[in-house]
Amino acid sequence: MACGRCEHCLAGRENLCVQARFTGWQLDGGYAEQVLADARYVFALPPGYDDAQAAPLLCAGLIGWRAYAMAGAQAWRIGLYGFGAAAHLVAQVAVHQGREVYAFTRPGDTAAQALARRLGAVWAGDSDQPAPQALDAALLFAPVGALVPTALRVVRPGGTVVCAGIHMSDIPSFPYRWLWGERRIVSVANLTRQDGVDFLRMAAELPLQVSTHAYPLAQANQALDDLRAGRFAGAAVLMC
């Protein structure tokens, strides 16, 4: 929850609030059966989604939406690096809007590549493969810093590389010529309430196909382990 008083909050950019507090980090209650919430940060869920399908919309979907928006309205060829919870949702939005989606997965992840193709990607392959076309933007959902120079090399002049993770391994050095040509590297920091309004409206219009893998709460650690190992495509959901 943002403070609501700083210059970022007053400008409608509460995602940059340095005094923000987050459930599960500074605030308890992430696994509570009931929680008292600030009404400003509560959204009406779109119809047609059950609990398991709605859960990824409120985190992965919203971050994916903000990353997608930062690519710009003129980004018609978009590369998605890391085809998991966020990417499989934003890919559908991009396809719905007539854009070309290129999905890059960890090498050998044929399940994620197959999911990407089913959802409308024009190409899907390993992240260490060259892109078949110059891209207008690349959205990085995999927290791998080495992908930043990789993505820079496949975006056209004027293109954007969006780093969508909260954390990422160190970015290795690279020649300036890979950045030259008014290419940009930008990061995503949390999200705004307007992101929530806009994305959930889109989710109601499409609707989205949400690929989920449910785990009981007691298997939360197993879910994280499976996620890191890439044992499923889509989003993991903890069910109480």
C-alpha cells in the first residue's frame, strides 16, 4: 500500500512510492482467511474466472500488463523472454490487438513453447536462439541478467527492452553499439491502481485462457521448486 502523500503518489505513480508497504513483506496477512483491505486497492474480479484462474490475474497478469504497456503502442513485434505466468497472459492481449508475439523459453522447454503457439505466438523457441525477425520490443520475465544484452541485439533501432522482474541477476557488460540507435532499457516497478482497472477490464473483454497448476497450501515449497525447475507451463496457484 502506497503512502498517498509523496510526490509520486500525488502524480498517480504510486508504484514508485518509497514508503509503500507490501503484504507478505512489511505487512502480515498474506495467507490469512480474512484480511482488512484499503478499498482504494480492491478490484472487482471479471466474471467467468474461477478462483484458480483469477489468482494469476492479480499479480502476474498485472505486472505483465504494465511491462506490455511500457513497450509502447507502436511495438508490433514483441519478444517475450520467459513464457510463464505473466507472459502467457500478456501474449493473448498482444495477439488480440493484432501484434506478433515471439516466445523465448529456457532451452528445451517444449511444453512452454507449445503453450505459446496454442495461444497465438507466431514463433516459439529457446532463448539462446536468434529471433527470426527484428523485434520492436522485448519483455524480460525471466530474472536472468544475461538476457538483457541478448534482447538488445534483436530489437531494432528505437526498440525497447523491458525488465519486468523485481529481482534479476547481474547484467553483464556489452558493447555500446548494441544499445546505440536509441534503443532503451527500462524496468518495471510494481504497478498502479490504474493498471489494475485497465487490465481487469481487458480480462473481462477477451476472456483470457489461464493455464494454472494448483497446489495445496502445504505444498508451497514444492510449487516454488517446480516453478524454478520449469516443470510446468503457466502459473502455479496455492489453494486453501
